[in-house]
Amino acid sequence: SSTTFFGPTKIEESLRAIAERFDDKIKKNVEKVIKKYRKEMDEVIAEYKPRLDGKTAMLFVGGLRPRHTIGAYEDLGIQITGAGYEFAHQDDYDRTAPEMAKGTLIYDDVSEFELEKFVEEFKPDLVGSGIKEKYVFQKAGIPFRQMHSWD
């Protein structure tokens, strides 16, 4: 599992993994921080998860790796049904595969045409990608989250 700070589950896992490298005082303080913010995170999940539970998303990104955000989607009940990279190396896939549910489509450097066909086939509730993909999916009526410049 990679260290990431997207979504409460992965934030907690990452903080604990970092704390493991230090003494008990740091470990106790990490637990205090987790406890301090847990209620706030639970409230956000309680607000959005009922509307998002069971929804699906497909991701296609460049620099930001899909594996970094998968946990945040899952915390809200969204299943990632497809993910891929524009600029990836083998280690990206080696580190991403364990984060994915069995049967998730993983694609590498797909063309715009290929991505549209995958989305047509899988019919996700949300697509997360970059500016090049933004308008084609928005015009198709598919909710879109730009994941490159965060506009």
C-alpha cells in the first residue's frame, strides 16, 4: 500500500505507517490526531456516502497516480471500475494493482477514442481525468472531475 493523503482511511494508514518509524510518543500523538479529526471525517462521509454508495468511476491521469486517490473514492462508496496512466512505468502498475478491486480494467496511455469507448462500455457514474478529456465527457452528460489542475 502506498502512502497517500487522499481520504480518511488512507490518511490514517499513512500516518500510522510514518509513526511506526518513530518512538511511542510519536505513535501516541498520531493516534490523538486521528481521533481529533475522525468525527469531522465521519460527518463528511455520512453526508455524501448515502448518495454515492454503489456508484462507479473511471480514472485516467498523468502525473497524479490513480492509486493515490482510490481510497478517497472508496471511503465515499464509489468503486473504481477502470484506471490508467498517461505517463507510467512498470512500478506504477505494480503499485496500483494491489489497490484495485479484482476485475478492474487497467489501461495504459489510451487514446481519446479508446477512453471514450471504455467509458461507453463500462458506463461509469463519474470520470476523473485531465483537461483534454473534460469537455467530451461533460458534453456527453457524464459527470467529470478534472484531476490535473483541480479547476
